[in-house]
Amino acid sequence: MGSSDRPIYLWVESFGEGPRDVLLEVIEFDDRFSWEYGNPPVWYALRGDQRYRLDGDDAHHVHVCNKGWRWETKSTARFPEPPFLLTDDADLLPAYEGAVGLRPTEQAQGELLGKLVEGSGRFITPLSGTGWLGILIVTRDEPASDRGHLIAFSSTGAIPESACEGVIRPDIEEPFGTIVLLKRGPV
């Protein structure tokens, strides 16, 4: 694991051009300070039901003057096509991918609607519940703002229904609300 003994979880949205290397456009699941990340000896990239083992130097955390901290790679050849989860957690498995019903807190609902109506038309956020974590994506294409698409991971490969209440946004340590799995079964 990373240098702080907490797993690193990064949602890689795309590859971009960096000043030296290829930039990993990521959403971090953590609120730790950027300099607390270390480079683990092994990475795992999870996309769909596929799991890729990567060397620790396949992705590195660097500081670029006037840009801040970012994640880069020398080559994208060993990575799956984005989007995917990049982690040093060897026990993590795909747990669920599909539609979810949303019962967000008032604050989360306000931000969600703001992104859909006034912003980019897309709301994407990391979520975590008891024993799982995932990425929630809600777009203007959803039939209503009370539904979204969840891509989730856990050490058991499943999300129990009881773990869908009290969901939080780990990147900002704020409550999100409740999600309802609209299909049964894992990925």
C-alpha cells in the first residue's frame, strides 16, 4: 500500500498530455493531502470484470510547479482503456455495475442538480458505504435526477442492501444519502 498504510483509490477518467509524461486524469477517493501518497510496489486496474496487475512504477505521483500534484505514467500500454479504478488494494473486486436509485441529502441533491442543469450536464462523485466504494455517474440523459449509474468495488465482490444507507462522499467527507440497487447481482 501507499506510504500512509491506507489504500490508494483513483478513478481514471482519461489519459491526457502532461509536461513530461502521460497525465492520468483522476478523481481521488481520499481527502488526504497530496504529498501523503506514496508509490506502491504494485497497482491493480479494475475495469468491468477485468483485473490488471501493474508495476508500482507504472503510475507515479509527482508535483509540477504551478500545477500542483498529479498522477502520471510513462506509457499507457499496460493500462486498460479508461475509465477504470486504479488501486494498490489487492483484495478489491468488482461488486456492482448498473442503475441505482438515489435519495441524496439536501446538500448532495443541490450539487447534483447544479451540475446537471447549470454545469457540465454530468455529476460524478466517489461514494463509499459499509465495505464498498464506487463511482456514481448521473447525466442529463438519466430519466430523472433520482437515478444514476454506479460502478462499485468491494473485497467480497458484492454490496449488501444494508450497506446502501448512510453512504458518504469520501473525497470531501460529506454524507451523500441512500442508494438503491436497481438490479441484483454483481458486475
